[in-house]
Amino acid sequence: MFIQTESTPNPDVIKFIPGEAVLDTGTKEFRTAEDAKASPLAESLFALDGIVGLFFGNDFLTVRRSPDSDLIWAQLKPPILAAIMDFYSSGQPILREVTTKDDIVYEGELGQIVAEIKDLLDTRVRPAVAQDGGDIEFDRFDLESGTLYLHMRGACSGCPSSSATLRQGVESLMKHYVPEVKSIEQVL
């Protein structure tokens, strides 16, 4: 197995590409060791010193180190690569159980606006941020204020350039194609 690594705009996050599927559908973020109990791979990575967050995409995973850690990536990469290789050779499922998020159902005019927003996110925004090891997910839209609430995941969460991406890239795109969007707020 050959695992590629790529740096991300976030200096505390590295993207690992194992050359095999990570998740069949969707994405999954692990912010704590407790969250990691849902995945054997996440659990083994969280057991390593200095690891404070993980994000799984379709064909990649990102690993976040503690900004306070004395360990540099050159020290962290070998045990991370070993954990990933051990996991894939074990034959275990990536997730122990599948959980689904209950989405708010939007109807009428608001439903059409939300469908446009989600389509733009899926076709224009998410593929671009996935290249940097992250994701942006729809949370909710408030038609009255025109505020679109989004989650920044993976390498995008806490990245120094995420505010610029959100404001200059995503917000201007949304305002152009969906005039009802007046502003974007990040949900933590």
C-alpha cells in the first residue's frame, strides 16, 4: 500500500491519501477521542501523541496535530502511516455504526432556495475545499435575515485562510447565484 501525503493551507493539518476508499458516502469528523470510538481507524490515530482531530472524506483523511505539541510532522507521519496501513490490512470496517443526521425539511420558496444553496455547495465549493483536505457543510438558512450558516470541517476548521475562503469565495459565490443570501456565518 502506498499512502500519499499532502500539506494543506492549515499548518496543523496534513492530508493522507491511502489510494483506497475511506468513506463510501459523506464525510465524518472526529474532534475528540470519545468521537473516535465510532471508528477503529480513528481510535488508533487518536491514541498517538499530539493528535487532536481527524476528518474522513471519500478518498482521503486529514490529521490535525495539537498546535501546542512539540512534535513536528516528520516525527508524527511515520506512526500515522503505520496506523493507516495496519487498519487497511486488518479488514475492519471504517465505521462501527452508521449514524444519520436529522435534516430540517424546508418547503415552498425556502425549500427551493436551500436546494440551490446545497447544489452550489456540492458542485462548486465542496470539491475545491476537498482538494485541501476539508469540507464545508450546510447547517441552515434563515430567510428573514438572509444568513447562511455553514460548518467548516477537516483542514478548513481552524485554518488561518478559512475566513478568507468563507467571505471572499463562498459568500460572493452564494450572493451571486442566490440573491437571498446576504451573509454567511460559520457554525462551530
